[in-house]
Amino acid sequence: MNNKSQCPLNYTMNLIGTKWKPLLLFHLLEGAVRSGILQKKIPEISNKMFTQTIRELEKDGLVSRKVFPVVPPKVEYKLSERGRSLETILRSLDKWGLEDSVLINE
């Protein structure tokens, strides 16, 4: 299937549809974050999965990475313009989750 005939939702889900990608993107809405702090915001993610996921987001142009020439190495991630364009979607998912969890727990 070429890109012109691909379902737009399928295209989007291929970019952000894993368990961890939306969470990392959501936490980056706050601004640039050092890698260790970003990983701590999602305690359930393993180091291996964090590295794999953040690299995929960077490869897809949703996240940019800045390495500072210091010892020990400091790496900071932030949303690219393309990644920032997902803000409405991510905030809507967060809002839905909050509202639904309240309904379920009543």
C-alpha cells in the first residue's frame, strides 16, 4: 500500500501508537527535559524501552535531541515542530482518560 492510499489513522498510529510514545510525547509538552528526568516521569518504562522509544521518536522527527559537551554527558529532549503539532491530540487523550477514570471509579 503506498502512502497516498494509506488510512490517515493507520499512519498516525504507526507514528505514535505504541504504549510509551504518547506518554513520552505528553511529558515533553512541558518543554525540554533531560533524559534521566524524562525517564523518571514514567517509572514503569525500562531503560532499554526508553532508549528504543525515544530513538524512534527522534527518527520520525517528532523529538529532537541535544547533547551537551560536558562530563558526565547531558542529553536533553524536546518536541520538534512536528511533535508539537500533536499537542491537541495528546491533551485530548489525557482529558478523556481523566474523565473516564472518574466515571469508572464512581
